[in-house]
Amino acid sequence: MKIAITAKGTTLTDEIDPRFGRAPYILIVDTETMEYEALDNSVNVNAFKGAGIQAATTVADKGAQVLLTGYCGPNAFKTLEAAGMKVVNDIKGTVKETLETFIAGKTVYSSGPNAEGQW
């Protein structure tokens, strides 16, 4: 399964960035092989608006089935839902810790956004 995780850096040992659309990096991790790709999200970091929608489109295009992040706004959440993706909000720690928690089944899918837009 491919998982998208917002991060402050490009490795599994980096901290989670709580912002979805404005995170500097989004890691796409294959949970079966632990191979990953770090997507540079800098184009959205300072975007006036639409950062969440653009980031949602990017991770959906990469084949991610789940997003792990701190905060996801309403427009991004709707876009992810429309792409058939599930979202886990309120994630903290490192990417590796988050992956371990997810793989162990200790996360709960979100039923809606947990942040206002433009966060």
C-alpha cells in the first residue's frame, strides 16, 4: 500500500510537518517494501490559495491510498475523498514512527477535515 506522509525533510527519520498543503515535502512510502519517494512541495508552501487541493491531486496521482498528516483543511479533504483516499489527521513524531504506528493498526481514519482552509 502506498502512503503519503507530510514531512519537514526527505527521509524517514525526519519530523512530520503538521501542514498538508504547505508541508515542504510529502513522502510517498510503499508499506510493503519501505521504499519511498520524497516529493518537493515547495511550489505550494507559499501559495496564495489552493495549496491543499494541489497537494491532494499530486499524492493521488502518485497512487497513494492514505494520507498521514497533522492537519487537513476542508477543500483538500474533499479532493482526497473524491480520489478515494483515506486521511489520518493529528499525526506527530517522525515519519518512521508514524509508519510503524500505522502499520500496527494504531491509527484512526478521519471522518472530516480538522483545520480551516489556508492553514
